[in-house]
Amino acid sequence: MWSTDREVAAGDVVIIWQTRDIIQPLLITPGKDLNSRFGHYRHADLIGVPYGSKVGSSNGKGFIHVLRPTPELWTMALPHRTQILYLADIAFITSWLNIRRGSRVIEAGTGSGSFSHSVVRTIGSAGHLWSYEFHEVRAEKAREEFNRHGMADIVTLTHRNVCKDGFTVTDTVDSVFLDLPAPWDAVEHAKKALRKDCTTRICCFSPCMEQVLRTVTALNDAGFTDITMYETLLKPHDVHQIPVPISLSDIVDKLKKSEFKREEKRLRQIANSSKRKRDSSVDKDDGSKKAKTDDDTSNTAEIGPAAVPVTIQSITETTPVPSQPAKVNLSKPMQEVRGHTSYLTFARLLPISFSPQMPDLDENMVKSDTASSS
């Protein structure tokens, strides 16, 4: 498909990543410039830059990332000529249709080529994609892109209305994908294009339920089986880090320390109050009251600050010093769920040898059955 060299060369298609919402393809053409709010860049300066590099602007306003194209990046950056398929639908369709290396696939219509690029990467040079587009201008633009991206040997693009004229191949492909306004009109033509020596598959992409109903009816009438409809919705998750929750033992230890500090403060207040009373008694009374005050102080000291260091030492020895809290990754689904794009209707076509057929009753069999019954 695209260039596999390590460095960007003239004539290469690259993906310019400016922000998550500003991604654009760029054909490297010496003599041309790229101007954006993130600075000024000459194409000639990008030649020789390794793919994946962060390139600063010549006027110092910002930077860009120069990326190698992939089908995923191309889907995000391609110029929209029609409504396109996005990664969630593309991945599901590719899996259900059993598209793999060497597969032969039909796509109608081509549109902006989002699905085409993913299929080409999957089937590789051993497979082939027949793509049909009824709009001539879109077909020509898609053909230019396929040639520029090195896909001409794998993709056969035809300007054709397949609903009226059918496909250009018969009994050839493994799967068919129909992204048409009226896919039910192309079901019979798709049946002719599918191989008859093995189980083949079809997918129809429809934006509303009325189209799904008409498509299902056409698939039933054509002899397809296992008809199933799916709707693909994206549910993003926000991943962030939070501290590890405090264990119950740590909480109990903190409560014990807090209670001890309150008790220590209360005892200190009692001791200070007793000391103030003793000092006041010394000033007013004689030696007898002073002796009484000394006795009170000695009794208070037994439960006062003198007992405090022993308790602090015991708690310090039994309680480990907590380290810095570790962090864990937390995944939380976002409130917004991406809205409906389209419905995907899948079906299988069994090989002719597996199709149920009633045996022909010849005249001899009828006579034999009549004789045995009599």
C-alpha cells in the first residue's frame, strides 16, 4: 500500500497529526508549503524525516507529527465524499465476513474508500477487491487515490450501477459488502457473483430499519440463511490513576492515634490546671496548704504527663510508619455513548451441494411403494 521506507520521500502520502481533531493527509511535493495555526512547514524540509517524527515549524509557532499512513489513520484523515464507515463497523464487518489474506471480496459502493483501504490491507497481494461506484466523479477520485497508494494491482474499480447492471464477475468472490441506498435490488446480483462451491457471506449496510426489513425480505427470497442484524455502538472508557484505598487496619490505627492525642491533651490540661491551683495556693496560704498542694500534684502526676511517654512509645513500636500511597488504574465508562450510525445485516449462502433438494420420484419407485403397501 503506502511507502514502507523508514524516511519520508518526495511523492509519499503522509498523515500530518496536529491535534486529536485536526488530522490531514499530505502528498509530499517539493516546492509546496503547509500553513496552519501551528506554523509554516516546507514540504522539502519533511523529506528525509523518519516517520513518526515531531517536526517544529520554521517560524517557531508550534509543531506537527509526521506519521506513516494506516487504514485507521486514513479513516480519520480522508476527505469525505460520502458518509464513511468507521473503525468499529469496519472491524466487525471484516470479522463476520471472514475476510482474510487471499480473500476475494466485492464492495459496492466505493464512496470515500474507508472500507476499501482496510480490506486491501487484510487480503494482501494474494487477494482481490472488486469495488463498484455508480457516481462517476467519486469513482475517478477513488481510482486516483488507489493508484497513488499503490493499490491498483489489488483493487479493480468499476463505474457501474450494480442494482441495474449487476457485477462484472460470476461465481468468483467469497463475500459481498453492499453499502447502497437500495441494497435489496442488488441481492440477486450478489448471489450470482458469490462462489457456489463453499459457504459465502454477505453484509448490507443500512441507515434505517425500513431498509433493513426490505433487505431481509430480499435475502430470504434469494435463499440466504442465518440472517442477522447488528448495531454497533461505541462506549468509551476514561482511564485514570487514583491512590490505593486505605486498608481497614490503617483506619483503625489512625483512630487509635487520634483518640490517644485527645486523651493526652485532656491530661495535659488537667495537669496545667492543677499547677495553676497549686501556685495560687502558695501565694495565699501557709506551708500546710502548700504540702497539701504538693500531695495533689504528685497524685496527678501519676496519671498525667509522666505516663504519656510510655503510651506513645508503645503505639509507635506496634504501628508501622505508612509509606507513600501507591496508585492503581481505574477505568470508568463515559456518560456519552456515540450515537447510531447504521444497521449491519449479515447472511450466509450455502453451497449448492448442501442445499436441501427433494428426490425425484420415478415411476418404478411409485410402483414399488404401491406393491409393498398392498
